[in-house]
Amino acid sequence: MREGRTVGSIYGPFVSGDSIDCFDDLIVAGSNRNKEVVQMFSLSKRALINNIDWESSSRKDVEAGYVYATRFSKPDPHFIIAGGGGKNEIKVFENNVDGSASMRIITHVSEIESPVLSLDTSKTGDNFAFGCQNG
């Protein structure tokens, strides 16, 4: 806004809906596709830091992914929460904050009746809520 023109770009994610969030220099983006589903970028470097595996390498599923909602936990981004429509599920990933290590899945919510379109965390980071296509 200050420059009145574009000063940089980040290419890669296929962002749909509410699937992008930032904290300090980090951007996390969920993509509406079944590969490279959740990615972390550096805002200052305008570069990809980490691809976060949606599924374990031994269990790749073409129906998995298709993320519509992604958030860092609050007040500190120790977790990344993402949900989508591929298998109508939410996953919570451990975040090491600097993007240097692989993120592991802490927990997941599955068998949701319809795609997850939005989510957010409580101010204390103890809870999260999500909204689905079917209301």
C-alpha cells in the first residue's frame, strides 16, 4: 500500500476460502489440491520454507487434502490447524516456528459430514472451532 505497487510475490499455493494465515515472518497456506497441501513461506524472503505432509508417505491418498481453512494457533503459533473437503477432516500439526524441521501430525478429526470451510483458535490456544459446508 505504501509503495503503490507490488513489491513482491509468492507463488505456489492454490488458496481457496479461508486457507491462509500469517505470524511474524511466517505465512501458512492450505491448497485446494491433493499434493503440497499445506505449505509454509517466509514473508521477508518470499520463499517456500517447508511443505507440510498432509498424509504419511506410506499412505498417500488421492482423495486427501483439498484444504479450505488453515490457521496458526494463538497466542503463539506452536500448532498449525488445517481442514478441508477431500476427506472432510481437520489435522493439527506441531509447528517448530522456524520451519526448519518436519511437522508431525498431533491429532486429527475425521468423519465430518461435510467439508470444513473455516476454523479459528481461542485466544489462549486451548481450543479451536470450525465451520462446515452443511452449517
